[in-house]
Amino acid sequence: MIVAVLNYSGSVGKTVIASHLLEPRIAGAEVIAVESTNESAADLGLDVDQLRGDQFGRLFRKLLTTPAAIVDVGASNIEDFLTELSKYDNAQAEIDYFVLPVVPTGKAQRETIKTVAALASIGVDPHRIRVLFNMAEGSIAEDFGTILREADQAGGFIANPKAVLEKNEVFELLAKRRMSIKSVVDDPNDYRMLLRQSDPADENRIEDLGDRAALQALAKRVWRQMDDAFVEVFA
């Protein structure tokens, strides 16, 4: 499966979605960052091939030869990416799904709708355009009403209200440590137990184990939520 993660809006969690949600769940997927200025999955400790939006020829060759990839398109490169995509005959068909993360702000929702329109203009079928509601804090119907109304009234994309990731601090913590959420979840150490067994006088070890135990517990909860979001966004 080949998935592009994109949105005209910045700061909606594209790189988080690409590196933490999609990459661990799409077997053998290569992460390709189409980015020139902002954080990419490489900054989160993943092995990433980084391109600019105007290097589409190189990207197109990859899409033709790889069975699985995640294309993380930065907001600063989306115009070039879409322009180049439209130059190659039916190139958009090489991408199975276009995932658009969106956050509750009005600006992000309006720019998500703009992104849908841009994809439609180059021939992308509506069922291949999927919205993922990110950084949710309350009611999806209330916080993302603009998106849901557009999907209901105008169509052109899929907006499953169950495709949700709640707002939390785990990704900021992971970025500081340059770790993926999968590496934390797969860590066999039980830091809660190690913390309980530690010498109370060893303050540095207590602090480190406490941080690791908290991160591990938070990551495991978010990981389960991401499992659900992955299923729902492609349902």
C-alpha cells in the first residue's frame, strides 16, 4: 500500500501520522519525506528518504517500483508536489490513499477542504481521500463540524468520525528523545517494576526510571488508540 499524507495546513500532525501511525502498520513501507524546511520523520529517528516537492521524477520512479511507501508531504512543498504530480499521466493513481490529518481549528479545516479540492482537480477519486481527525479534545461533531458538514453536503472525500487521535503529549516527549512510539511499546523492560526495586537514595536513577515508566504507560495507551485509528481511516 502506498499512502500520501498531506494538507495545505501546517501543524496538523502529518509527520506524526506518517512516522508513528502508518509506518509501523504498513509492512515494509519506506518513508519518503517531501520537505525542505520543517520537521520530517528523520528528526524523529526514522530512516527517511528526503526529497523536495520539485523532485517528483525521482519520487515517481520510487512509486512505480515499491510495493509499500508513505509519502510525507510538508505544507511548504505541497504546491510543488501537486503541480509535479499533475504533469505525469495518471501519476496520482500510483498512490492508493491520500490521508489528510486535520486539527480542530477553523483555518485547518478550511485548508483541508482546499486540499480535497486540489486532489479532486487532478483526478483523485473521493474514496481515496481520507480525513483523520487529530489532536481531538472533545466532541468530534462539534469540534470538526466544518469538515463533517462538507463531507455530508458536498462529498468528495471520506471523513469517518471514528478515525480519531486524541490530543496528548506523548509525541513531544518522543521527539525530544528521538524515539518512535513503536520502540517504546516494544521495549521489554518493566520500568514500573524497576522503579519500585530501585534504591531511593539513587535520585538520578529514580528520576530516569520514573520518566521512562510514565512514557511507557502513556505510549501503550496511545498505541492502542492508533491501532483503532488506522483501521477506521481506511475502513
